[in-house]
Amino acid sequence: MTSFEGDLEEQLKEAGNKLINPPSSIDELLSLLDKVENLLANVEQAPSESMKDALLPSMKALITVELLRHSEMDVKVSVASCITEITRITAPDAPYNDEQMKEIFQLTVAAFENLSHASTRSYTKTISILETVARVRSFLVMLDLECDTLVVEMFQNFLKLTSHGNNYDDGHRGKRRNFLRSSRSTPI
């Protein structure tokens, strides 16, 4: 193990343990979630056993009702972004049980509603979620879990954003189109 990996593991454990009892301040919570997301972005797929152990506190904290059903949309999007990174790390295996994954997918689809609001605080994070979902093809897991209604809702949102009548371009239109192309090219 390199010193970078060791430091990363320690930082992940520390941040994950802080998330177990999250700060009450929204700004502090968002800052902590940003830190966790940045740390998770540095974890490679198929991590070592020690890295898997370091991920556990964050994985447990992120699926608590307190975070998954937080009243602030920015917090929900940040939680979805962190979980999307965990999904990337554990792919092709799902990181949580089927019922938890269904709730996570509901949160993810709700986050995609931010794609029509480029001025929101969490818009860039939502684009990142979209890219990761497309890269690891999470929508296939959604279909396996029979989340058909969520898949339809997700695609309807994307089609509204990429329709020819929508002249709105935030610099991310191509990313949304690439997601649609990628998902259509997969047999459903």
C-alpha cells in the first residue's frame, strides 16, 4: 500500500465517522459531503480489503434516513453524488441491498430534476452524477430491480432537456445526449 492509499483510507474513515453523526448546520454538512465525495473520487474500482473497510463508515452513513430523506435538495443531491461514487467503486456489484438501491435510485432520479435548473447550487454535481450513472450503466440495475417507472421518469426528464424545441444550452447538453445514446444502444 502506498502512503497516498493509507492517507486516503484514514481520511475516508474519519469523514465517514463524522457523517454517522452529521452536523446540524446545512453548510457544514454540505462541506463534509463534498469532502467525502472528493475522497471517494480517488478510490479505484476493485479496492483492496483495507480500502473496503475504510469505505464502510461512509457507506453506512449515506443510507441513513437522516441523509437519504433530508429536507434540503442540495443535501440530497450531495448524498446521491457520494452514493454514485460508491456505486462506481463497487461496480458491477451493487453496494447495497435491493430495497436500499431502489430508494437510492429514487433519490438519483429526483436529483436529475436539477438538470433543468442550471443556476442551482447542486447543478454541477447533478451533471457529475449523470456522467457516472452513464459510465457504470446504473440504469440497467434499475431495470433489474424492476424500477421501470423510475427509468421512464428519468428518460422523460432527459428527453425534455434534449428536445429540439429546447434551446437551452449550459455546456452540458452533449453529456445529456451521450447518456441517452449510451442507454439506447443497450438492449432494454
